Amino acid sequence: MKMKTVLLVLLTIAGTIAGLQFAGCQSIGATSARTWAAEKVYVAPGEHDKYYGFLSGGQSGSVFVVGIPSGRLIREVPIFEPRAAVGYAVHPNDPRRKELEATGGAWGDTHHPVPSETNGVYDGKYLWINDLANGRVARVRLDVFETDKIVKIPNMQGAHGIAALSPNTKYIFVNGEFEQPTDGLVTNPDPYTSVVAFLDPESMAVKFQVRVNGNIDIADSSKDGRYAFSTVYNLEQGKDADAMFQYDRDAVVAIDVPAAEKAVAEGKARIQNGVPVIDPKEVPGVMTLIPVPKNPHGINATPDGKYVIASGKLSPTVTIIDAKTLKIVAEPEVGLGPLHTTFDNRGNAFTSLFLDSQVVKWDIDKAIAGAADYIVDRIDVHYNIGHLQAVGGETMDPKGDYLLALNKLSKDQYLPVGPELPEAQELIDISGEKMRMLLAFPTPPEPHDAVFMPAETLRGKVKQTFDLAPEAIAEGKESVMRTGPKLVKVNMTLIRSAYTPHQLDVREGDEVTLTITNVETIRDMTHGFALPDHSLNIALPPGATKTITFTAGKPGVYWYYCTNFCSALHLEMRGRMVVHPKDRTLTLTDWSPAQNVKGKAIPGVPSTGAER
Ligand code: K7E
Ligand code: CUA
Ligand code: CA
């Protein structure tokens, strides 16, 4: 990213010089276009971007946070995978790691970041994201940019489409892409169906599910919160690709949320794996099928709430549906392989064309009126675009300035790095009539979707330090206690540049429960606790407390050390765990007096010399 910034500066300078010296020469058009684009995305060192961009990491299992328009990567929030960089879920006993293993595994495939909304715009509280692979949904707290909750959704495999019910996030709803036996039993794999699950945004409990035939794909909410819309591409219920494109039309399903709530309240749902499941065949009015061509993919509500637009994928059309009457109002052709649609604040839609590798801009009202000139512009992207997202395009307040194209392939756009090439994003200016390419930047595999949040939305909400947890260890309250023949409890604090206690004496096979608090009160003063050969790596931002239980390994001396640069004495910030042989009686002389650098005695350390 630094390199890119430098390049942009150079480009800007070069462009200015070229403009001064060679005014009137033929290359001036191209040069000034480069200068213009460079200036649009250049954010000087020390200055902040205008928007947060939350990019789903696909099979990286995380969310990448970038600044827009610069494209600078400012954070990775690991969710479904361990990440040593921030001490996330590394040790098998890390509570988050255990939660991951218990809900499907320590990897995931994140596709769709969904921020919480109040009055139809992002409120900066939470961001949810699906794990397509393992039927899970996670929540990220935007005050600390950390994963806060992960839930496994019953009766579902392949959690794909996900959306917040507008305008006030009454539910998060999630689509099960891979069908499951309807009766929940493996003895009878057919008939099989999928479910749309409605989760409470705070508890993340699954409140109810609605059964749908055919694989359910992408989701969006009507702006008034009445309908949960989803696309279904396999109405055929085929089990291979050939069988899945027999019909000319599959469907958009519209779930009437108040009708579904009523059905649950009246006991019309069947409990399956602890969740009320509504079968719309038994409860008419809960679900409406709207036939749309062909293996549709994206579904997107217009910011004014009037329409939802389904993208045809195998049909060169998009289907415009009235969001209140559920009637199809137009089916304009837009190009080959339409996948997703986003919006500006001037009545235009932008649809990604996977096969054409283009973004097409079209005028919604003109398309509905049947005007010949509804296509406004097309721009090439590099290459094979999946999602695209304009700033605020999913909200009632689209900004109409930038659009990000999330491309599946980059082909020749970067220095080659082996047989596999980077995936890339391209930032496009949409403020004028014509779209203009501004910037390309790669992220690790694989970009799917993105959302953008104005920097003001999070201003004052992002915490400086963690609030102290109830189990936080205060300075002076550190201790080492033997709580059983093989159990050791350590209460530790961290502050520049010391661990207290800075020595632990344990025996091989002891089960050590370590609670650590970073007692720093200064923002960004993160310390790590890395313990060699024990698979243990924890990072603690200021104020954070973590607890982990691990088993002391072979006899030896293990230095725990700080992984995060914290001061001139960062490297000196260490302590040691002495693992004594199993059969050794730890006497007072064996127990080193564990004192911190300030010379404080640690209560409870030489507790007893003969506790075995
Ligand atoms: Cu289109 Cu998972 Cu959103 Cu990817 S899905 S493209
Ligand atoms: Cu603490 Cu480095
Ligand atoms: Ca189909």
C-alpha cells in the first residue's frame, strides 16, 4: 500500500509536470486522466479516508477493512479462522477456537458483510457475515472491530445470502443454499428443501425458519421491512449443474415477515431441532413465488424502496419487481451474466456483468417506461466481476460517488506471483454521467461483497481501550496458585515492559489456567503473550482480558515474550515458565520468587513446598 501511495504521488507530480511542460501535446488527454484519477484516490499520509470499506474475505474467513477511496488496508478482522497476527483462536483451548470447532471447523467462507441499520442507514453498531461453508453467521462489534458471536444455524447447510431486515434490523435473515432432507433425517434424503432463518440481532437466536424448495441464493429486505426477498436458482431441484438449468424461469421468493411471525405465534410452525419451521405449503400467504429468468443470482432493493431487482445470471436481463405489489414491472436487457445490482442517488442502477467483465449503468425509470436509451454507460473491469457495491447502495442514503467492482480474476494486471494471480478490486467514479476507472488494488482471496460506511458513522464510537471485564486482573492482585494436584491458576497483568508474574514454576502435565489483563490505559498499547512450543499466542489490546487453559509440556525453560512492539524495551518484555519434571516436589527453593520488575511480591507464589 505504501508503494501504491508513493506511485500515486509520483504519478500526480509527473502528471502536473507533463501538463505544464507539454500543454497541447497529444498525450495530454491520457496524462490528465491519470492525474485526475490519482488525485481522486490520493489520501495524503496522516489524512483519513472518507469511508470505511468492509470487504468479505471469502475463503480467507475474515473481513478486510480498507479505506475508501485510497484502498489502503487498515485492518483484517479474523472471524472463522485462527489468526496469529492478532492472537485470534490460535490455541486449541482458546474459547473462540473451541467455539469454531464446535460449530463446524476452524475455517470459513465469508461472502456478505451486513451492517446493522437504524432508519434505513447504517448505525455503526454491528456487522454480520455468513460462513457459506459451515452454515454459520458471525457478528463483529464495530466499536472494537472484533468478532463477538458465532452461531450455527440448525436445519441449514451453506449459509449464503444474508441481509438485515430494514429499516431497523428487526431480524438478520440468512439463506440456506444447500438443501437438506425435509424431515431432518438422513434415512430419507428426499424430499429435500432449504430454509430461510430469521435471527434476533442481539441474542442471535434463530426465531423461526421458512422452508423453500430449491437452493436459495442471495437475500435483501424490502425497505419497509415487510418482505424478505431471496433468489432461487434451482427450482428444478436438480442435483447437478445440467439439471439446474432446465427451466426458463426460477424464482424470487418474497417472505411476508408479519405473516410468518403470525404463523409462529399461532403454532402453525413445526419444531425441528429446536426451531419453529414454517412450511409455506401449509400456511398460505407466508411466501410468494415470483417467476424470474434464469438461475437468478443477486437481489437488490432500490434505495427509494419502490423496487427489487433480480439479476438473471443465465439470462441477459434483470427483473424489476414492484416491492409492494410483487408484480414484475420490467425485464430490461443489460448484458451477459448479470449478477448483482447497486445504486446511486440519481435513479441509476449499476449491474455487474460476469461474462462481459463490465459494469453497466442503467436508468431505472427509463427501463420501466420502455425507453430505448435506458442504458447510460458501460465500463470494462479486469476481470470477471462478481459483486459490485456503490457507497450506501444498500441503504436509503446512497452517496453516488464511488463504486467498487469486486473481480474474480486479475489476469495480467499485477506482477506474476506463480500460477495463481491476485484477485482484485477496482474503484470506479460514478459521480458523473460516465463511469471513470480510478484505482485497482488486490486483497487476499477471495473478494465477494463489500459495504461502505461513512467515517462519521463510526466517529466517537470506536473505543480507545477495552472496557475491563469482570474477571480482569488488577495491578497488585496478580497471583499463582496451585488449585489441585495438577492444576495451576495464574492471574497475570501486562504493562510496559513486564509480565507480572515474570516466572511460573509448574510441572510437566500441569493444567495451567492463565488469566491475563493488559492494564495499559493508553490506546494502541497492545502486548502479546507468546509461549514457545505450546501453540500459545495471545494478543491483548489495552484493557483486554483473556483466559486460556493449556497443558505444560516437556520439562524445560520456556520464555514467554511480547509479540507486539510496545516500547524500546519491547524485546526485553518477557518472562519464563519453568516446567519441572512430573515427579519433582516443588519446595520453597524450587519456586522462584515471582516478582515483577517493580519488586512487588506475588501473593500465593511459594504457597507450599509439598503439595503433591
Ligand atoms: Cu455473488 Cu456468495 Cu454474493 Cu460471491 S455470491 S459473486
Ligand atoms: Cu509488550 Cu512488546
Ligand atoms: Ca434453474
